[in-house]
Amino acid sequence: MHSSISRIFFAVLVVALLVAHVNCAKARTVKSCREQWMDNDSKVLHTTPCKTRIKDERGRFFAVINGKPYFHVTVREFSVSSTFGRFDTQNIAESRNFWPLEGIVQLENLRTWSRAGSTAPRYATDGHHVFNQWKLIDGADPASFEVLNAQLTAPVNDDEPDSEETEWSRDKRNLYYRAQAVPHANPANVRRISDKLIVSNGRVFEINFDEVKERNDLVLPSTP
């Protein structure tokens, strides 16, 4: 008698769990979507529900919308559920983030940066200016500009499967970290010696969060 009751209870419990799983899965598939419009300091100016927009895409992260240039990134939140060993991935939330490009942009020429087969999707140029994300790289020369790989040894190529996202670039005059020139660095003579340190013309520079500072207290050992 107890065995029969246990089997019935177990069967009811399994059904209840399956129903709960299905209901939870359905709840997770409800997708929310919002648009966030930023200023140049990443302060959210306003948030709106997502809507279909006509975007003149200029690469993976750049577009002209309503006659204005933007750097945009979409962040998606996923939920993974399983049923009898089968996994189901659902996009349950989405945030579309937009930053206006700094300065006066020549819209007709705006494009993702590329040079001699190398591409860097978070950099753009309009032929007169160069941008790192939405930030104007002040004084950068588009004709000689190139984005460097993380080791500073060669131009980055986003088509390579092991390419890394990089924040280094240079032109004939300057070495740049993100959108800022590194004072006293020689763009033609630079190498990375650790995660935080680079060397240029015998000077040592330290990467400190969002800037690079020269370390006059550090001296490189002389070569024999």
C-alpha cells in the first residue's frame, strides 16, 4: 500500500515539476528591449523602448541615424534552459546603446577604419578625422594612421581568428592609447614589455586604467 502511494506521489511530483519548468521557460522567453541614448561621457540622456530604425550602417559599430553619426553597441541577455538533456537558449533582454560621435563629421565619407587589408571595427574615419569608438582622436592623421595589435608589433587585423581587441594606434607623429596621444612616445619605436608597461626610445610608460603615464623613476637595464 505504501509502495503504491509512493509511486503515485512520485508521478504527481514529476508532472508538477515539468509544468513548472515549462512555465518558467515561457516566462524567460518574454523579451524586453530598450534603447539608451548617451552623451560623450556615457551619461544616459534618455531611454526608450526599442523600435525599428533606418540605419545607414558604416560597419559593425558605426551608423548614421536621422542624419547624425553614432557609435552603437547592442548587449543581449540570455537564458539557458534544459529539457531531458536538450538545451534551449533564449534572448530574454536586449539593450541598444548609442553614443554620438564627437566633433564635426563628414557623413558621406564615414566608414570603419581599414588599411591594406587590416580592419579594426571600433575605429572609424571620415578622411579628415579618426575616431576610437565615439571619441575623436584629436590631431590624428588619417593618411598615416594605423591600429596596432595588443603587443604593438604590427597593424591589427580583425579578420585573424586570434586577433585581440586593442586600444593602441599610431600615425606618423604620435602613439595613441584609446583616443589620447602618449606624450614623449615615439610611434616608430615602441614595444610592450608587460601587461602594464611599454617602452619607447628608452622611456618607460605605465598603463594606468584609462591613461598612460611616463615613469621617470623606472630605468631600463643597459644591454651588455
